[in-house]
Amino acid sequence: MGAVDIWTTVAVVLVAAMVQSTTGFGFSLLAVPLLSLAIPTEIAVVVAATLGTLTSSVQAIGEREHGDRPTIRRMLVGAAIGAPFGLILLSVASNRQLKFGLAAVILAFLIINLRGITIERGSRVVDVVAGTISGVLNTSLSTNGPPLVMALHARHLAPSVFRGTISAVFAGTGVITVGLFLASGRYNSDVRELLVVAVPAMVIGYATGARLRRHIDPPRFRQAVMGLLTATAIVTAVGALLAS
């Protein structure tokens, strides 16, 4: 990787971690498409998914007493089913197709949030299906949050239980994803080089976001992030159209 690729990775991960720390969402939704402007999308997915696994694991340990264990188990069973199919997609899809997929997922996330689309009732089937979709999305695009959030909101969990449950599912899905990436040889020299500089950038970004959180207006900042995600989706889609 060249110096431009490395510094772009540092900048993107820093900003995405700040957004995640401040708002509670947005790391992969921002990091993967922005990284894919400078590096191959399949490398961006591996880097972002690995970083997400690290942060989710830390959060899951902190929230381990609050998770709904039966729901966690069902979602992780689904993730284990879906993750290999996502890896196949990552392997066979072109860089252009992956970019279109990223744009579609971001736009779907925005529509769900802006229109307040919800699932009326949770169930065991919904948990497994959401986990399966999440597994596919995590290994193919590293953007697995939306189906899990919708399924857990349908269960009307208390905030602490919601956080504990989704943190555990994110961490478990991440472990499955990292294991598949290791088994398929995805951690090549380029990925390892980028992870070396990305991990410190992520730590600094999270710490900075935690400090900023006390000095900003959360609703306005959230609106600004939504606008940034919209612009990111548009740029990603345009980039896919212009790609050879």
C-alpha cells in the first residue's frame, strides 16, 4: 500500500470512529464506502469488519450482564448460516458490484431511519432471519447493523438489555467473520499493513468522540451524520457507475 492509501485509511477510520462514539452508529456505514474510494472494496470490508469486531468485543464484555441470551443465541445461529454466503459474494462480486451493494445498504438504512419503518412483533423466526441477513452483510460488506436493530426494536427491550444483546451479537458475528477471513486467506500483507495504522486511529477517534459528545447537540449532529451518509451513498453509487 502506498502512502496515500495509508493516510486515507487513518483519516477515514478516525472520522468514522468519532461518529460511532458520538452517535452510537455509523462506523462501517461510513468507513467502508469511504475507504473503497482509495483502496479495493474487498480490502476495505476486511479492515472495517476486523476493527468492528474489536470494538464490539470490548462493548460486549462491558454489557455482558444485560444481554438476552436466548435472542443472542438465535441471532448468532443465523449469522453462522449467513456468513459463508456473504464470503462467497465478496469473492465473486466485482469491485463495482460491491460499491452498488454498499450504496444500496446505506440508502436502505437511511430510509428505515427517516421513515421510522419497524417490525411490529419479534419472534424466534425473526431473530434467526435477522441474524442470517446480518451474517451475509458482515462478510460481504461489513454493514450488518440494520436487520439486527429492526429485529431487536420489535422485541421492545429495555435500553440496557438492547445494548447488551446487540453488542454480544455484533461481537459474535464479528468473530465468525474474522474466522472465515482467516480461513480464506483474506489477511494478506496489504490488509495487515492497514490494520497496523487503523487500530491506533480508531482508538483516538473513539476517545475524541467521547469528549465531543458532551459539547454537541445530539439531534443536530445526528442529522449531520445522516446527511453525510446520504452524500456517501451518492458518491459510492456514482463511483460504481464510473468504474470500468
